[in-house]
Amino acid sequence: MKLNILGENSIQEHELPKYMYKGLKPSLKLNKKLDENVIKKGIVTSEKVYQPMWIVKMLVIADRKPFPPKIKPNMVFVDAISGYRGLFPNVPPVTQQEVASSKVKNATITKQELLEKYLINLQEKQINRNYVLKKPRYEVKEAEVVYLPLWLIEVDTDFFTKTFLINGNTGESEDLLKNLWKSNEWKL
């Protein structure tokens, strides 16, 4: 199955222990016997999964009469499972890749829900607060589902037993995202 992948999907499996060690609590790092090799030996399973994310390209149009309106392009994301949402600080690359369908998570937020609820909430709560008096208008240019590559790794060592979720682009821990899958905190 061909997917649009968000980012460059650059983190390889052999690099995971380094990123997992980086994401450990400082109290665990104090133990001199715990290092990347111990984590590497403790890996029980590791699998790359693909998380659906809605990305929306839109224009923010701020009217400034008698001057012409100020038009600013913007790109937002909405996690298609938990509803977690925000603004992209810069435009990430999107590439097409062939992926096994068993590794793809299913989206629970539809395009209609995205446009009617989540996008409006994001505009009101995050973008509008930059405009003191008159709020801007919005013009949605494109909304599509892309997939964020994530490494799901189970580790069992003498020091800890934990399931890690590592971003396949940056190597950062995505524990927040893992916790949001189980809660309805960001759902509308």
C-alpha cells in the first residue's frame, strides 16, 4: 500500500538504543551499568508503525483597511486518532513509500469532523490569539491524511521494563502521543 509519509523517515533500527537512552529519566541514567548496549540487548520487539495525521494547508487572511489584507500561509496538523493538534513551525517534506498495511493505524477522525470541529477549534484557540482586535479569515487550500513513522519498541532489562514510542524522523520520544491514544483529552 502506497502512503504519503510525513518527514524523511530517517531513523534506522540500529540507532534506536541511542534515542531510547536519551529519553530515559535522569535517575536511570545515573546508573553507570546502564548504557545503550544494555538497552540493545534488552529489546524484545521493535516494529515501525505509521500514525495517521491530518495536515491542512490554509491561508490566514487579516483584513487591514485601508491597506490590502495581509495573507499568511499556514500549515496545521491534527492527529487522526487522539485529536491532538497544533501548528507546524516549518513545512515538513511529504514522500510516498510502499508500506505493509498491517503496520498502518486506522484514522478515527474523518475529514468532515476535521473541517467542522478540529480546524475551527485550532483556529480559535491557537491562531486567533495572535490577533488582538479583529480576527482573521481562513481559506482552506488542502486537507490530506499523511502518516508519521513511529518505532514501537518493547524493552526488558534488569533496570526497567518499558514500551518506547520513538519518532521515525527526529528520534524524539513520543510518550505523550502514546498516552493520548488511550485518553479522550483532545477529542471534540
